[in-house]
Amino acid sequence: MAELPASPTSDDSQIDVNETHEALHIAFPSFHFDKDEDFKDVDIGVDDIRLPSVQEAIKASIDEGLAEWERLNPIASIEMLRPYEQRATTQEYARIALRDVATSAHEERIQDLFKNLAREEECAAALRPCPMIQEFLGRHPPTRKSAIEQPPIPSWMFAKRTSTNHTPQKIVRSDSIYLVEVMHPSRLAKRSHFLLALGSMPLTTLADAIYCRAHQYLKTFGLHSKMLYMANRVFVDRRGPGNIDYSLEVRHWLGKHPQLQETYPGFDLPSLAMEDTTLNDLSVQVDAPSVFVHVGNCEHYIYIRNVRLVHDLDEPNVEEYPIRLTKNQHQQKCLVCQLHSAKYVTFDDPMAVDDPMYYCESCYYVAHYDANGKLMASVGNFKVFPYFRDD
């Protein structure tokens, strides 16, 4: 019966560990400093010890060769020759460099100059790490980030939703995506938000996607009329029978100021239906201002900032457009819990610590309603409105 091999003793294991540690310290030696030494003025930057790339090493070798060539045969002496003499001299140097044996000390210096030029293989070998690091890289090869398959948030380059709950419906590859910037309805040039709109969509889809706090407050009163002045044409929303053509007031105003008709062309032409017109139908100009009017006299400047074609990383479902780009903005929190976003704003509220007072939904009902869900008489007569954030 064959004898089983003896198991390694603890001394053998300790020797292997010591050899491994010794090899590790040889590859990565530790630093020993004197505790009393002052290191405030020590430069520990590593920019000056950065290994050059192969291309940089070859360029440095060529620069050294050119400096040696200048000492061997100054360029000023060659420039004094005629053009055909310069070509003959250059050809002579090339023949000397290709000879196997030099016939004079001058030719030997020329041959040495070309022989000392670094080859690509030599530069690559100089940058190759030591065998121990090569072995480590062989066991743990470096990894690279793969190509973007699912962008985390939508952006101008990747019009992608974070999640979809239904089967996507592919858009036409020949379609265009417009980057639309919507301005705040104030006199200051303040940006409100960006939208990614398809060029094949009707203008009503773009208009409905524009967020405005005034519309949130007044939409319950049936103010759904809209007007868009873009590409020197006027477009109105005719989807509802009671919608108002806001361009009539503008035409009446321009009639009183005929000198401004050249500044605002297109109002002398009939209004077009927004639901029957797309962005692709218009000759839009990038960075040219357009005007969007809704809920009476709320006006927004609109700019087409960029246009591009659809690609594979864009949202394929047409129903997801227009896509609003996310924006880091201040959210008004509930002044009671300081946790949830405000849903109501009150004025002259006896239960409030401030005026106006912002409540989330739960804090508002706890402060103003009893256990039976009825408004408490002790809170008095106060004003409450739904709160919508302002872009």
C-alpha cells in the first residue's frame, strides 16, 4: 500500500508566508521616515514621475536625434545650398545610413545617429511592468465600463425614460428630436424647464407638456385656449369648441401700430390649427425666440436649442414624448413635519405659525379636521388653496 504524502508542517507554511511577504516588500518597499524630520516642504507630487507613452518616448528620441544632427551638420549650412544641392545632400545621408560599414569617422557618426533612434518595440518594452506585476495583472485583468445600455436619467443625448410599464412602440428612425427650452412667464430671462419633443408630434402635444403654475390653478375654470407664435406663423388650439383665438387681440393691437408689423410678421396671415401642425412642418431656427400664450395673458418665451436624429438609445415609445428633463430645484416642504412636499397653502390661518402657511396633505387634515372628517369650527374662516411648485 502506497504511503500517503506527508502533510506540510506549520514551519513549512510559515516559510511560504515569509517568502510571499518578502517578495511583496521587494516589489512595494515601505517607507521609513525619521519622526523628528520636518516634511512640510516635501513635494510628494507624482506628475514628474509619470511614465511617458510609446508615442511620447518615440518623439523624445527623435528630438534627441535632431539635436545631434544639428551638431553634426547645422541646418544653416544646408539652407545656404540650392534646392537640388539640398536634395542631393539628403539622399547622400540616406545612403550612408543604409550602408553596412562606414568608410570614415563622419559616416560612422551618421550611422550611429540613426542606430540610436528608439524603435517602437524598445519603447513598449521599457514601459512593460515587472514580471510580478504582469503575473498579478494576468490573474486580475483590468476591466472597462461597458457601453451605455440603459441611461439612468433622460438627457439631451439620451432621450430615455427611467422605466416603462408597457410594451414600447418603436418610433420612426427618420424622426427628429427637438430640445425645447421653456422660459419662466416673468420679465426676467429665467429658464423654467427643458422638453425633448418629437418632430412628428402635433404642436398641441408640445403645448400640453409645458408646465406652468398659472395653468394648474386656473385649469378648473375651463381656460384651455392656447396660442403659439413660431417660425413667423400663428397657431391656435382649436380642439375645444369654446377655445378663444388669442391672436385676434394681437392683430387688433398691430392694427393700431402698423410700424410693428415688420417686427412681428405672420399675423397678417390666417391662423393655423396647432393640432394639424408638427415641428417638422416648420422652418424653425435654432435659438430664435417663439411665444406661447395660455390662460389669458400668461406668456412664455420658447427656444429650439438643438435638433438631432433619433438613435437606438432613445425612448422607443411615442407616447412617452415629450420628455421633461429633470432639474434640481427647490421643493417647498411642509412647515409642520418638514418632511413631505407642500400640497396646500393657507392664509389667515389660526392654526398656522406663519402666513402664508404650507402644509402637506396629512398635516393639513390633522390641523383642521376632527376625527369624523369635518372641518373644525374653532379654526375660523381662513383661505386655503392647492399649492403647485413654481419653475
